[in-house]
Amino acid sequence: MRIIFTMRARHWLESNIANSWASCPITENGCIRILSQPNYPNALKPSEVAERLREATEAVYHEFWAASLARMSTRTS
């Protein structure tokens, strides 16, 4: 079953990558945390995931969205 979803994801990416993709600090951190978890299939070291992510974000079709919002609201009622 995993192979079917991998093939679908790869097909979707190949069909849509020219439209670009974006990441932000939150998604980049999540990517590293998830893909380096010992229970994740074929898990990598965090440094290895970070290196692959760095390579992917250097592609011409990647856009970085800087985070401008704090994780927790500082607003008081």
C-alpha cells in the first residue's frame, strides 16, 4: 500500500513542481523532526534530513516564506 501512495505522491509532484513549492521555518522544522524519528521508515539523522532539505530548497522552483507570526499570541484580554 505504501508503494501506491509513494507513486501517487511522486506523480503529483512531477505534475505540479513547475508551479513551485514553498517552505517556512515551521514546515522545515517539522520535516526534519518527522523524517528523523527512529520509528519513521528509513529514518535519517537530523543532519542528513537537513542537508537534503537544503538541497531541495536551492531549486529554482522553491520559495521561502519567512515566519512573521509568533507561535503564541502575546495579546491579552
